Amino acid sequence: MSIRLIVGLGNPGPEYEQTRHNAGFWLVDNLANTLPGCQLQKEARFQALATKTRIGGQEVWLLEPQTFMNLSGRAVGALARFFKIAPDEILVVHDELDLQPGTAKIKKAGSSGGHNGLKDIAAALGTQDFWRLRIGVGHPREQGLKSPVIDFVLHRPRKEEQTLIDQAIAQSLAVIPLLCEGRFDIAMKQLHTVKKPDAAAG
């Protein structure tokens, strides 16, 4: 078992580009930029931006659904069915309220935790048994904010938070080849034991 499909979650459109909810897009964009000749293209049949590339010697699809977050499962389900990719060969990258900026964690299966993108993907695949790469964006309550969660994730991070999120994405990119080689335990150990960056360092 190895990762054959990496899905970045976000909302399409310039008004959402810099918002916390688009952390999944940020990682996949960064990943594509590190791979020679890798460019996401519009794929109407999948309602997404997608491309096929090679990572860790394996053939891997990169996907950014363009349906808005709560319908992400349409793109994921369509591509997975077409190329016969099993749920446990899929890695979904998303923003995570329960993790602080600067932290990223890998997990397999589990509930959607109220994340509408994950919820729709689980419904489309008929299972929650897919991998997740959770990019911490923090929670409004921990910042003393009274704004609803949906408002929080649809706003830009503060400058110091963005620096930490970017660092967590860089650390995550370092373990992507391991996931594509099926070396999940090593990837998790490497990412989960990384020293948490200092906000002041940015």
C-alpha cells in the first residue's frame, strides 16, 4: 500500500486563495512547484485541477477539487473510481482547527471532525478509511475570538501564523515521498517528532 492520490482541499476563487480553509491547496501547489514539469490542469471530467506526476519513484495524482469545500467528494470519488485508486491509497490534505499553526500530523481514518470537505469525501468513497495530512491553523477560541469557526477559516491567518503554517507545510513536503513509497510509520515518526517552530523566528 502506498499513496497514489494526493488531494488538497480548499475553495476556488481569488477571494478564498489566502484563507485558512485553503491550507490543502497551499500544500499541493507547493508540492507541484517542487516537481519538474508538474503543472495542475483543469480536468472537467473530475471538476478539479489535476495532474499526474512521479514521487518517490511512484506514479501519483495531484488533485484540487474546484467544487467548493462541501462538495469535494465529487472530484475525489470521480478520479478514484476512474483510475481504480482505493481509499487507503488516498491522502487528503486539509486545514485542522485542533492543531496549532506550525504543527502538521498524519492520520488514517477517523471522523471528519466537522470538516465539510472530509465529510463529503467520506460519503463519496463510502468509507472514512483514507489518509489525512492535517495542517494546523488553530482555533478561534484559543485566540480569544468570538467569531464562528466558519468565519475564522474563511479569513487570512495573521502574519506570524502564516509563517508557522508555511513551516509546517515545508516539513510535510519532506515526508511526502515516504508516503508515496508506502513508508507510513517512518513518515509519521519524522513529521510528528519535528521540533515545533518558534513564532518569533519568523
